[in-house]
Amino acid sequence: SQTIHQWPATLVQPVGSPLSLECTVEGTSNPNLYWYRQAAGRGLQLLFYSVGIGQISSEVPQNLSASRPQDRQFILSSKKLLLSDSGFYLCAWSEERGGISYNEQFFGPGTRLTVL
Amino acid sequence: DAKTTQPTSMDCAEGRAANLPCNHSTISGNEYVYWYRQIHSQGPQYIIHGLKNNETNEMASLIITEDRKSSTLILPHATLRDTAVYYCIVSSNNQGGKLIFGQGTELSVKP
């Protein structure tokens, strides 16, 4: 069966510090991968998605970046965090079969980031 | 993606059916209707999806109107653990699997 891991679960970082959040998926190959952010009391915002190694699409301009160094690894980074980067960060994966991207997405447990 | 409209909140008595409506009047012919839910402090959970036929699985039923402009998610026997925010999303399968989440409906199941 497939599983998705995210770490750390919680993180408190000062403004201006760097960030690296990691997400890995097990039990599937060539998944589509996604990073979402959820600010307090608000809906999910899609930040990045990837359909393959080294292929990253950005949905929202910001000081965050994403990378996919391996098939089942997705990393969210920032060189300098802002107060507005606080939120609940969720990684998700979905299956692609025969060139079709299926929209049943499976989410990880999330990372709660507080920037002070 | 087509936009959806959902009530902000709903209440349901434990053991009764919860019927969550969603309007998607601008849905395109190749777009599916997806439902997810998010329990507090957890990641969203896929529930069900459909194109034009009604669908049922172990979690819920999805009723899509004939003109596909609206749908209803039915939880047949709501429990306290079904308290969550429910998201209705429309999306096609040729957009890299992207989902655009709205504000959803906050369902409170009460004893």
C-alpha cells in the first residue's frame, strides 16, 4: 500500500531563517506531487505541483521554491522566511496512469510552521 | 477550473443523514465533481467523485443532477467523527491533477 510522509510535524522558525520541508511517498512510482498551504482559518492554497523529476509548476508567486530530486521526494524550501509564511503545509500525491493525471489526491499529515 | 458554491456551515444530528449541497453551474463536460473532507488539524481526505452518474462507496453517496450544475454529498448515518469541513471541487483529469479548494462547508454533527 502507499504511504506519504512529511517532516517535521511542527516547526518554529525566526523571520529571515531558511526553510526545508520534506515529503516522501512509498508504494507507488511516478506520482504527481503537490505542496499546499493552509493559513489559519482559511482554505487550502496550491503552491506547487510536479508531474515528474525536476518538473515543477508554481501556482502562486512567493518566496518559496520546490524541488523534486527523486521520483518520490518533494522538497519545499525558502531562503528567508517571512511572517506571512506561517501556516499548515501539506504534501499530497496522486496517480498518473497512461498519461492521465487522476485527481484522487492523498495527503500527508502536514507540517505546522510558525514564523516568529 | 469551474467554481463551486457551498453553504458555509451545516448542522446534523448524529445518526441522521447529512446532505451537503454544491452548486457548479459552469462545470465543463470533461470535469468531474470531487468531494474531500478535512478533520481539524489533519490533511484532507478523499471521499468520492463522479462525472454524471450517481456514485456510492463505503463512505458516502454522490448525487449529480442531470444537467450537472449541482450535486449533493450524502453521509447516510452521520457520526460525531464526521464533523469536518467538506470541500466540493470540480476538475478535469488533464490538468496535472490540480485541485482548487474553496472554503467548503463546515459540518457539525451533534449528539
